[in-house]
Amino acid sequence: MSRDMFRFLAMGVLLAAFIFGCAPQEAAKCTSPEDNPQHHYLMGMKALEEGKIDVAQSKFERAVYCEDKFAPAYSGLAIVTAERAKRQTDAGFRKVETTRALDNLKKAEKLADTAEDKFDHLTAGIRVYTTLKTSEWLKKAEEAFGDIRMLKLDERKLVYYQGTEAADYFMGIAYLEALEFRQARDKFADVLKAKREGKWHEKAEKAHKRVDKIVRAMAGITVGDVGKQIAVKNSVTRADLAALLIDEMKLDKLFARFIPQSKLDAIMPEFIPADILNHHFREEILTLMKWKIRGFEAPQDPVTKAPLFKPDSVVKRVEMALMLEDILIKIVGDENVATRYYKNSVSDFADVEATKYYSNAVKTVVSTGLMETEKGYPPEFRLFVPVDGADALIAIRELIYIRDKGRY
């Protein structure tokens, strides 16, 4: 090679190096120690726990900004957009958010290249399907759960979920939403068996206790869709209770047995309260009103000066005790039930005074098994605590037993 040619090549190399060195380099997007995708994902999931949807979304989006192929961030975004879809009242917007949620889920699946990322994606899938309730959602959730069982992973690398029992917990939630109570109870029990103490232990214990109560309440009776939907409620309304008594217990037919047909046709509600005209349990409420059960009246509202049933008013335990006592009297035909315990000068309950107008009703419903108390000595009735769905079902079950036996 000639000296001139060598010089020419050397200058070319130097020029190329100079041009490359002067070219603008892409600056690192996330440089501070905590500004990394894993940290943002963890913070986003914690925000989801607290119901802070906007915060969670911003954290997941930041994780994607730091690393656009970070699979867990898309799993988080799928859950966020599913929650947004659930809250949408407009069908069009709900459809858009639903599509986004499923698209994020697919992207998470595509990018997940470790067993731990796949666990996050599949668990997010269970949560998304449960939230959206799209076609065959429970089947899809079960399939995702089955795929999780096939994974071989290191639980120490599950930065948010911290253990595979998290999948059992969210599958339990899925079964609960599907009103499959026994299966839900089994899944929550699996969480409790997995670890003595863990991230999901406390939540699973609370859920297991609640579902177990529902399962016990339904033992020995056939409960329809209305009853199952009410069973999962943390508090029941006056309308809910009316629906249970009419649809599940068939209270109308029971009372009708004791009245001649000639008089039965004349029994009707005295009026139709204005606030139930468009209510979905209107017929059940009117049917109950015609039997004039204590506690199911429609007193005059102090504001509107009109008689209102207040169907969406939450029923307190003391109110339910009075209602159940009156139903019991009508079923067994014994008026003495209303005064049986008035002579007692000492109450059996820590929070019930023996001289109160409701003390007899409380003693009656507890002694007949219509309602339960909190354990303790003396036990507490929890007068002003809302009645939950399981409490209502227990009462219906015991009333059915009394109805069929004709005694208590």
C-alpha cells in the first residue's frame, strides 16, 4: 500500500470517528436511583390497592417511559383501564376502555419473558376479566389460573405479589363475583394454608370468614339469583329485604294460606309510595306492604310531607329484629311472642337495655336463631350496625324452617 493511500484511509477513519462523536446521543430517560421501571410498577400497584387510579396510571406510564418493553407495567395498565371501564356509565366509553384494557393485557403477554413477568400478567388477567365481566370471563380467569399453576418461578422475584398465593386470592374474588360461594371459600382457604403470615393472609382471612358465613346461611335451602346477589352485599336495603322475603321465602303465599279467597282479593296496599314507582323491586315492596308488617310501613317524610318507603335505606340490625319478630308472630299465630321477655329486668346483651322497646324483639330473634350476636360475655347484638347479606339469608333460612315446621 502506498504512503498516500495509507494517509487517505487514516484520515477517513479519523473523520468518521469525529462525525460519530459529534452526533447527538440519546440521553438516558431515567437516571436517578428510584426512577426505574420496577420501582414505578411497585408504586403503581400500591396505588391501585388504595383506589388511587390516576396515581397508579401515572406510575405505570412512567415505567413504560423508562423502559418501553417492561411487561409488568402493561399488566398494571390493563388493571387500571379495566377499573376505568367498570366505572364508565356511557356504553361507548366503556367499550373503548375495555378494548384498551385487553390490548394492554395482550402487550404484557407478548413482552413477558420471565416466569415472574408471566405470573404478573396472568394474575392481572384474572383481575381484568373479573372486573370487566366480558363474554366467558370466568372461564378465561380459570384458564389464566391454570397457566399460573404450570409456572416454575422464584417467589422472591415477585416484587409486588410476593407469593403465588396471590393468584388464589384473586381467583377467590373471581368466584365470589360469579356467586360461586363454595369455590370462593376454597380459594381463600388455600391462601390461608399457603403461609401463616403473608401479604394476602389478612385479606383472605376476612374474605373467607365472610364467604363461609354466606355458605352456612344457604345450607339446606335453595337460593335464587336475587338471593345470591343480595348475599354478597355488605349492607342490605329495605328493598333488598322485601325481595328476599317475597322471592326467596314466598311470604305472600304463606300468609295467604290463612285467609279465605273471598277476603284475599281485597287485601291490597293502601297506597303506592312515590319513591318506589320505578324501583326494580316495586312489586315485592307492594306485596310486602299489603301485609302491614312492622317496620315495612311508609311513614310521612318530614321534608316532602309525603309517605315514602325509602327503598334504598340501609336496614339496621335493631330494625330487622322488629321486622322479624312481627313476621314470626304472623307465622306461628302467637301474639304472646311480642311480650314474652318484657318481664326480664336484666338484659342478656351488653348493648341492649332491658327496658327499651326493642329489647323483646332482640331476645326473640336471637333465641330463635333468626339473628346472631357477636361472641363475648355478655354478647353484643350491635343494634345500629347495618344488616349484611349473609345476616339476611340466615334469617330467611330460619324463617323457612319455622314455616315448614309450623313452630319454633
